Amino acid sequence: MDIFLPNGFQPSARTGLSSRTRPRACSVKAGEAVFPVLRIWDGGFAVTADLVPVLSGLVDLYDGTEHLGQYAIRRCETAMSERSFVVRRAPSVNYAAVPEMDQLQAFQRHEGRR
């Protein structure tokens, strides 16, 4: 089956790392340290092994000043002079709902004492 699309059709922008075609000034922030990123692909990024230590936990990725998101490092591999990290997007927390959750948990504890 063939699908014909009109001239000028642009697929919608995807979210995540795969929508970045080339890292202009991409960087990764781990704690207070910031390191340059060599390349980004869907599900990971690569840095220079000589400059960047083995990272773990949560990191923030930036494209210039634009925050791409917070990612959890799942795996790290070093090959020659490049260190690559496999990541997954960290879940975002709705901090506005936290007080409501505290009230709900307090109510549930109170109900359990009856």
C-alpha cells in the first residue's frame, strides 16, 4: 500500500533525544560538574572518556541553554576514547501535588487507627 503525502508535509516534532539531529553545544550536568557531549542518539549520549568520569544516577542534558530533560543512567561503556551512556528519561514529579499527598497519607493513617 502506498501512502501519498502533500508537498510540504512535516511530521510533528518528537520529544526526547532522538529529535536532536546534531549537538550544537550539548552538555551533560552531573551534580555541579558540566561536561560537553560529543553526540546524542535515541536512548543515550557519548562524551570524551579522558574528560568525563563514569557517571551514575540522574543527569541533566542541555542543548545550549535549553534543558532537554533529566535522565537516569542505566549503563556506561567505554570504547577507545569515547564513553557512551545508555539512559532513560527520569519521571517528573508534580511538586504542587505533594502537600495533597501528605494530607491523603495522614488521613489514611488516621483511618487505620480507628
